[in-house]
Amino acid sequence: ASEAETKLPRVCVFAPHPDDEILGCAGLLQKLAANGNPILLVHVTNGTQSHPDSQIYPPSKLAVIRPNESVAALKVLGIEHQMATTALGLEDGKVFEQQELFYQKLDDIIQPNDILITPFVHDGHPDHEATGNVVTTYAKQHNLDCYQALIWAWHWAKPSDSRIPWQNAVRFELTTEQLQRKVDAIHCFESQITVDDSTGNPPILSAQTITRISQPWEIYLYE
């Protein structure tokens, strides 16, 4: 590798649940991989509580299914060989209560000069907000660059919504190919996009939700 390549910073992407890295960052991940940046994907939880009372998707099954869906999605993006993945093993739905443990775990995985990507601290989902809170705090205390991705925020925010600090927004444009791969990757999360026949509950990610998140751009907040 040339000297320039060895100096590219590592980018650490924090996904509260396996799929958030795709929903929020699939375009950017493709760009980073093409650029040659080392990437570390951090699954904060395994997303085991997405289907309460389900016979098809009990927590023990989701603990295996959801990380596997993430692997399949990264393959669709064509970047699985350029990424390392680690799982913090926090409890789905209870990241807020485990913030201190979360923070302590970061010392073991974050390196100086890493760039951190996390969900928005006001994203509208407790695990996302707790993740954003811990990662942004860690970044500030260790003087690391940190970008907050808008993920669930698209469910409630309008383009002019004053609850989002748009003045800090960086817009990443996806090419047609990047967007198509992102959409295809989202469809790898079968547990999240299908009706649960055992409970009758609708998909976690409805067709409308997928459409909303499949725009030809991604927004990151940088302070």
C-alpha cells in the first residue's frame, strides 16, 4: 500500500440494531469502501426485541437472524470484505439504561483518529438516541470527528423541521448505482420487511418507510 492509503482514517459506524447501518449509511459505506477507508461496523444490540410475542421471531432466533441479514446486506453492497464487524451485546430496547457500560466498551474498540458515525441524538427511537448520546459524548471527550446520521428522524421530520440543526447538515449524494444497491440491501432484512404471521403484526419497515429512507441522498449532522 502507498503511504497515502495507509493514512486513511478508519470510520466506525454505530448501528443500534443490525440494519441501521444500511438504512442510514449504505451510500456512504459504499463510498468509503471504494475510497479504501478501513471501516468498523459496531452493532450495539442484536435487535432481539423487534417482534414481541412472536413465535416466528423469538429473541433467540433474532439474535442469529438479524446479524446474518446484515452480512447479506453488506454483500449486496459489495463491501463485506472491506469491513470488520463487532457486536457490543447490549440489550435491545435498553441502551439508555446501559449507557455507562456502552461508554466503557468504547475504550476497547476506538482508536485515535477514528471518525465516528452514529444515529442522531434526537432520532426518535430510544436506542438510537442513547447510541447518539454515548458516541457523541465520547467523540467530544476524545477530540474525534463525529457525524450523526438521520434514520428514524425521516418518520417525523419535514425538510424545514426546526428540531433538526440543518445548519450542521452535510448532504451526501448517492449515485443511481449506489441507491439501487442500498434499496436491494434493505430487502435483505427479511425479518423486518414481512408481516409476522404468528402475531399479525405489520412489517417493522413498511413499504412507505422504505420509500422514505431510499432517497438519493443521506444527511449527516456534523458539529
